[in-house]
Amino acid sequence: MAGKNQSIDWSTLWKKDDWMSVWIGFLILIIFMAGAAFRLPSWKWMTDNAVSEKMGGWQKDIRVAH
């Protein structure tokens, strides 16, 4: 049996890019577990009239920009 003593190089835990992605992932998990949240946009169905009203506003904005 080979009695070679293998030690762990602890500096690779923060110097290698593979480990950096692990630490960033842990950091993101900790932030969200601490209570941070982000708000998603609220999507809803629109009627044809609502779409036409918005498109009319877009056309006005385009005319003003030119």
C-alpha cells in the first residue's frame, strides 16, 4: 500500500472558477432564504380595444420622436 499523504489545497476553494460558482450559488440561496424577494411583472389578458388604445399611444410616441 502506498502511504502517500494527500492533503487538501484549501486555497483552491476560492481561487478556482468552479468553486466560485458554487459560492455565488450559496450566496444567492442565503439571500433569498433571508427574505429577499423580487416582484414579477403582472401579466393580464387584454381585449382588442385595450390593444388598439395602446397601439395608438405607440404611434403617437413614434411621430413625436421623428
